[in-house]
Amino acid sequence: MKDWESATAKAEALGIRTVRLRIGVVLDPEGGALKEMLLPFRMHAGGPIGDGRQVMAWIHHEDMVQLLLLALDDDRVEGAVNAVAPHPVDMNTFAETLGKALGS
């Protein structure tokens, strides 16, 4: 990621407004990581990944879309932007919350 972000320096040096979105896991029940997690959790077989202490930076798909539109339309947005929810969670908390939301 460092190389990718460094490559934007050329555009910035030319005075071009540059936005570098640092995107977390995009959650959407219709696709991506969450869609793949739903079946195991609905079957009461889901759980945390790894030892559960890994931090998961996430963002809801609708928030991601709104952030993309803001970055395109608002000249005040520039540089690195963390495209994640304000409070990341560890995998234990995420798995527990998802299980409760699904009634597991």
C-alpha cells in the first residue's frame, strides 16, 4: 500500500487534488465478505477468524458509496482518508454481534 500511496505524490506535485481512500472491509449482505459469512452464522457454525483478537476495520456499503461521492464532489476532501467506521472491532466482537443480529 505504501507504494500505491507514494505513486499519488506525482499528481499532488502537479497541483492535482488527490484522495487516497484507505478502505476497510465493506459490509453488504448482498456481496463480499458479509455475504460469505451469513450462511455459516445462520447454521450456527460461524465464529471469529483466527484467535479473535484481530482488529477489523469495516464500513457499510452505503457509507462507502456516500464517501466516494463526497470525495469526488467536495474539493475540501484530499489526501489520505480512512474509509472505515469510527470504531473498529475485534473479530470476537464482530462474530458475537453478527450472531446476535441473526438470532444465532
